[in-house]
Amino acid sequence: MTKSLEKQLIDRHGLSGKKFGRWTVVSYVGAGVYNVQCDCGHIGTKKTTELTNMRSMQCAHCRRRELRHIKDSRMESGIDGLMRSKWSNAVYSIRKEDLDEQ
């Protein structure tokens, strides 16, 4: 390995093994990029700034699951009146019990 290549692969920020949200830093790739693994098992690459500035806290799979959970809990409690689902064209409305209370 040449000296210049060895110099590039030094983890200057020392992030290997640390957790940022659901991401765990696995290894340093180079040029400020790290291999990361989400708690759910998904693997990706993230820049140092994305991790340290908390721009990326989890993988897209976990984010979608979290948004779906929030949407479902709002639907059950009748929050927001009319609410259009992001993933379909269906329109949901307030429960009948909520209208009877007014």
C-alpha cells in the first residue's frame, strides 16, 4: 500500500464503533465517508457531516415504518380532521364519535 493511500484511510474523526441515532459506524471508507449499519440491519454509507450534524438518524426503511406508525396513531385518535394518506389517494375523516361530542 502506498503512503498516500494509507494516509487517506486514517479515520481522522474517530467515529468507527460510535452510534448516531439508529446508525452504528462500521468502518471508514475514505474521503469523509463511513460504512454504517442501522439497528434493523440495513447497511449504507454516510458522510461525516450527515452523522455528526444529525442529518441522518436512521435508514429509509425505519423512517417509513416510523411515519406509518405516526399516521396510524393519528388515524385511531381522529387527529387532523381530514387527512390524505401519502401512499394512496384515499381520504380519511374524523370518527363519528368525535362529531357527536360537538
